[in-house]
Amino acid sequence: MTSRLIRLKAIALIDRSIERVAHTDSAHVDRRAFFKSSASALALAWLAACDSSGPESAARALAYAERKNESIEKWLFSHRSMDYGSPGAKVAGARFPSYFVSDAVPKYDATFTPWALEVSGLVTTPLTLSLAELTAMSSVEQRVDHFCVEGWNAVARFHGVPMTEIIARAGVNANATHVDFQSFDNDYHESWDIESVTHPQTILVYGKDGQALTPAYGAPARVHSPIKLGYKNTKYLTKIVFMAERNGGYWSDRGYEWFGGT
């Protein structure tokens, strides 16, 4: 089979995945079957790229497959969907794993500069919010799943400010299509699409399980949404930047999928 035919078959497989999902109630999608078919298409795309054109051809094919997969994810993981924690599951509490990229648990040193959260970029009113100002805003508490790319999930109760409240206060520009969440954890950051940021369950968290957020889980504040895999939920927040295009992220730049939907 020629490389061109393999490419066409890969594209057809991806398109059939989209069509099959489009005719299925998104609440009852067989996720395993869906991803299995997507994986087959990706494998074919890779084979199609492994011709005399070399690595550049492979990069083009994989980039195309990634764009296709993202378009499927954005539809499949509907922003109308809500998560209320796995039925019957107990709140993980202290058993909830903690992750960071620094050598030790990051702790903000407020000796010289008190912690504050900057909101900037494509906004009409840049913000600098202290923790007191953040906790004084309208807040919500939600019992939701946290899904890890390693394959586990845990339930926690998160307390914080809906991102829609931040957007309203900052007056975000209509041209803002992406948001970068930046951290003091060794310059960790991840960018999101604006639709995911405005999901009702995307919140700036400053409390977990009825207590103030601790350093192990991202204090003083972190972003969290059950619609994103754990590595997208930046901890130890310092800046939220609204942008006209995405700019990758700590793990996204290391080969992890950028969209990171659950």
C-alpha cells in the first residue's frame, strides 16, 4: 500500500470516528471503542509519514492527526456536561496524591512580597488579587472527580471562585481564545481553550475538603476543573493571562496532549 493510500485511509478512519460519535448520544459514548478507533487512525497516520520524505513528513501527519483529535474532543467533551464525582466514591482526603515539578513541595515565600494573583493579557481591567480579595468573591463548592493521565481518579471537594467571575471582573476581550495559567512551581504553566475556562465547573480553588488549600495541593490557589486531566490543572498560581492563541505548557511541550480533556 502506498504512503498516499495509507494517509487517505487514516483520514477516513478519523472522519468515520467523528461521524460515529456525531450520531451517538454523547452521554452514552463507548469511550474505549472510540479511542481504540482513534488510535488505529493515528497508527496509520504514522505509517503514512514513514516514507522517503523523512521526519518532516511524519511531523505533518502527526500534527494533522492531533488537530483532528482535538476537534473531536472539543465536541465529545461537551461543555454542557457536568461532573458530580463518581457515584458511591468516598472523598479521597489525605490519600489524594500530590504532584509538583520542583524538588520539594513548593511554598510561596511571602517574606518580602505577599502572594497575589495577576490577571492580565487581553482584558480591559488587569487585576492583582490578594488571597483575601479572592476569598471575598462569590464562591462555590463542588464534589468532583480528578482524573490523572496515569489512569487513576479521585474525588475531592474543591472550594473557590468560578473562572466566569474572574472573566467578568477583568472584562476579557472577545479576541481572547486561550488562557495561560502560570505558577511559581519551577515556572510550571499550561494553556487552555477559552471554552474550557468558562465551563461552570472550572474554578480558582483556595480550599479543599472544607479546609484552606495546603502547599501539597497547590496553595495559595490553583485552577481545577473535572473536564481536564490533572496536568492541565495548574497549581501554585501566580498569573492568569488571556491570549489570542495558545502557547503550550510544561507537559504539553514534552509530548503530552495539549487539550487534555477527560
